[in-house]
Amino acid sequence: MYLTRGTGRLRILMVSVLLIFTFWHLFSWQTEPYAFSIGSLHHAPTYNLSGHTEFWRQLQPLFEKHEPNCDPPRRIGNAQTVGYKTSDPDARPDMLEMSTRDVWSMTKAHSDFVDAINANPPSLSYVPGSKGLVCTAGGPYLPVLVISLRMLRRTGSKLPVEVFLASRDEYEEYICDKVLPSLNAKCVILSQVLDKSLVSRPIEKYQLKPFAMLFSSFEDILFLDADAFPLAKPESLFEREPFQSKGMLTWPDFWASSASPLYYRIASQEVAAMDLRQATESGEVLISKRTHFKTLLLSAYYNYWGPTHYYRLFSQGAAGEGDKETFIAAATALGEPFYQVSERICAIGHSTKGGLAGSAMVQFNPIEDYKLTQKGIWRVAGDDAVKQPRPFFIHANFPKFNPATLFSQQAVNPAFNDDGSYTRAWTIPEIVINEFGRDVEKEFWAEILWTGCKLENKFKSWENQTAICQNVKKYWTAMFGQEDPRGV
Ligand SMILES: *[C@@H]1O[C@H](CO)[C@@H](O)[C@H](O)[C@H]1NC(C)=O
Ligand SMILES: *[C@@H]1O[C@H](CO)[C@@H](O)[C@H](O)[C@H]1NC(C)=O
């Protein structure tokens, strides 16, 4: 009897060991350390809080001194959001009203601010010769950012990253102290700089982007939205034309400009032709603080007075009101150079009854685009015969590929067909998907799976969520079978 019980126990033990071994083998990727093997990295400079604070103490009084000093422009309606056209463009919308006196007041404030930064600019704090990525995140954007950074590291990029959080409340110890450093990224709390000021004025949402650039440590900056990632090493963009000679690169939006004629009067500029270029999609911006510090200062001025005055002047209620137009507007007003990629932004997604369910946008290689436009070839204006530049960035903006929300019912469901069955998210247009040259979407899902499982209990915004890992794993298995995501 004693013996039998012993054998039974042994059998249970053996089966257990076998089971544990099997599970450990199947899911061992879940228990791996979060370190991404990226070799030696270019370590981020120590953040110079006193340098940035000192700079802000010089800059903010200039913003306040040159405030618009008048009522906000009055809306008489919203401008239509219309696609960009190279021929026969629609007339520039004119949907704002301002008294002559108010226009004069803003014009004077604008030109006095420009005079002030020309005569005696506050000195920006940055590490000479440094290059890096800057982004803003916090709350539900943090998981999305971790996924994007893991996609960035897949390209072999070693650039350091500064992640700007609006305030101390957004600082998540585990993410900022463990996960991000393993990806050579560092959290910077913007309010630690901004609060050291005499006037307290909230800086939030879209305004954070130019301020993150202004207060980053790097000389040459690639700003990326938390939900955007490159398909190739972004190092090349800094090293080549057009960045070398222009010092500032932007990418286009789908839309035509909807800036008010009043903006051009205030900035003492000719009204820009509607076919000059597309509006800007500011999810990706390359800028040198050395060559373009004045552009950054004026852009920050537009954003500082954005919610009350300038955002309206740049967008008049059309899609995408915010910081997006302030970079090119500032460079133009100051006569500083820039290059905006001409290749059209491209929506990618999957096919539904209603047509393309777009869940991301592709932006193209600026080095190749510049080579074409230097030869006088404008594909956007119909020179379609030549091959398009290669895709360079994916901006997975709508909805966010946050594994905690991705599988719930939303306006666009990138992972589901009309009938509720699973689908791959990015299948059309094929011509662009094929240009990726590899299964980028599968890599993306591998990182979504890693983040959803490995960090399931780590993000504050996921605190009360359940089955995050389980949901992504179910999707992964349905789409990619038993394949180990580590091998992707
Ligand atoms: C920090 O910035 C200040 C002001 O720009 C500068 O004097 C100082 O040398 C900087 N410190 C470091 C460690 O770079
Ligand atoms: C999670 O639930 C607790 C208790 O109801 C609540 O206090 C907390 O704010 C919730 N967290 C999030 C991120 O929603």
C-alpha cells in the first residue's frame, strides 16, 4: 500500500515535470528579460535640467511680452477638409473674422517677437553633435510607444531616445526605470522644466510636441509620434541630403492647406498658393537645433498661443488642428530652409464592404524623394512613371495598436473582418505593402504580443484590464499558428 502510493506520487511528479517543461518550452519567450539585444548603444546624454530651466526662464517672458493681446479670431464656420490638388485647387478657405485693430495687434506682437529672437535669442541647451529621437507619451500612449521603440530597434538603430511626459503623474517607475532604458530611451518630465517659471500657463496636448523638441538634449532631432516607427535605420536621414543642406524635414498630410489668409497678414507674408504643397502631417519631423533654433522658437510661440489664437489661424476647424502647420510656417516666416517630402502619404489597411479600413499611414524615403524632385520629377503632380521612393515610416495612428483596446469594438477594427473573423490588418494597397520587402505587420504583431504578455501587469493604464496577453496570443495563433514570435 505504501509502495503503491509512492509510485502514484512519482507518476504525478513525472507528469507534472513533463507538463511544466512543455509549457516552459512553449511560452519561455514570456519569461525572458525585456532587454532587446541591440549591441552597444550610443548612450543618451545626462539631461541638463538646469540648462533647460535657465533657457525657459529667458524664453517664457518673451512669449508673454509678445502676447497676441486681442480677442481670439471668431469662427464664422469650419473650413472643409479637402484633399491636396496640384491643378485647379480649391480656393483658400476664409472662415475667420478679426477686427482691423486685432489683426494689427497680432501683427505687431509677431514681428516684435521675431525681432527679439533675431536680435538676442535665448540660448538653447543641447549637447553639440548629438543626435536622437524625441517623442511624447504618457498614460495609454506608453504601451504603444514601447511597441514602436521595439520596431525602431529592429532596424538596428542605436540612436538614444528621450520620452517626454507632461508631468510627474505620468512617470511610471517600472516602465521609465527598467523597460525604456533597455531600449536606450529615457523619460523626461516636462513640467520639471516648465514649472520653473514666473507665469503659469498650461502646456498640454499638441503643444507638448514643439516643447519636447525645444527641451530635448539633442542637436539633431527626429521627432516621432508614439505610434510611429521607421522601417529602416533613421541614422541615414541625418547623414544625407536633403537634411544636410536644409536642416529640417517634414512629411505631407493628405489634405490641402487650410490656413487663414489672416495668418499671412499677421506674419507679413504673401498668401501661399493652394497648390504649393500639401498640409503637414507632423508625426515625423527632422530638425537641427543648431541651424533651426529660431524656427523652433517661433514654432513654440505659435503653440504657446496656439489654443487661443494660432491653431485656429492655421486650420480654421479643418481636420488636424494643432501643432502640425507651425513648423513650416515658422521656417517660412523666418526665411529658414526646409524640405517637405512630396510623395503622397498613403493609407494602408484591410479590405471591407465599405472599402479600405485604413489603420495606418505610410510616409516615404526623403532621400529618394529629394533626388526625384531635384531632377524636376514631381510624382505628386502626375509624374507617376518613375518608381516611388521606398516606404520609410509607418504611423499606426487610428486606432492605436494598444493590445488592451485593440480587440474591443471600435470605429475601425484593424484585426477583424466585417463578419467578426480575424484578419491581417495591413493587406492593401498591395503595391505599397510589397515595397516593405518583408512582413512588417508580422513583426509588429510579434512586438504587440511581447508587450501585451511581458508587460501585461506593468502599465498603469492597464491596471484594471484583463486578458490582454490572452487576446493577442489568440490572434497571433489564429494568424501565424504556433510560430515562436521571437523568431520573427
Ligand atoms: C548645462 O547647461 C548650462 C547652461 O546652458 C551649461 O552652462 C552647463 O555647462 C550645462 N551642463 C552640462 C553638464 O552640460
Ligand atoms: C482601477 O480601478 C481602481 C478601483 O476601482 C481605480 O481606483 C483606478 O483608478 C482604476 N485604474 C484605471 C487605470 O482605470
